Amino acid sequence: MGPQGWWPGESKPEIILGAILVQNTNWLNVTKSLENLKTATNFIPEAICQLQREELETLIRPSGFYKNKARAIETVFHWFDQQAWDYEKIKQKYGRHLRSQLLIS
């Protein structure tokens, strides 16, 4: 079915965060974590990458499994940072293999 544009979020980093945070919880809890992250970082990728692990865990605690999710956010955001957050270039380079590339990161 492909992307349908329904996922809530105003920016790609916010959507990425929501996709990680919603695992094994409900969206109401994710909303609380996203509000905390927006206040702390305004969803600026560089600001998220600079958060200390403990601070990130505190911000996303409402979503549960905060230690695992903090590690996942750090890993994914650093991967995107290495790609200069250039979504078009990422799409061209990885195409249909992007998911598997992210899973091994």
C-alpha cells in the first residue's frame, strides 16, 4: 500500500520519533513523550542527538520501555545524522532496502 500520509506529525523527525515510541504502548502515552521532546528540542534532529541518555529516557518515560526506546532513538537518529538527514538521497541510495538497513544499524 505504501505511504499514505496519515501518520500524525508535522515533521519527519517527529514522525520517526512517534513510530519508535508507539511500540508496545498507546498513542496517548506517545503524545505525552512527544510533547516533552518538543519542549526540550523542538524536534530538531541535532538537539535530539545531543541529549544525554538519561535526559532522553526521562523525556520519553510516559511511552514505557524508555531504556530500549532511548537506545533505538539514539541509533536511528545517529544513522540519519550520518546521512545528513537528506531523505531524497537516502531514498535513492537504499530504496526498498531502507528498512533492512535500519534494522542492522
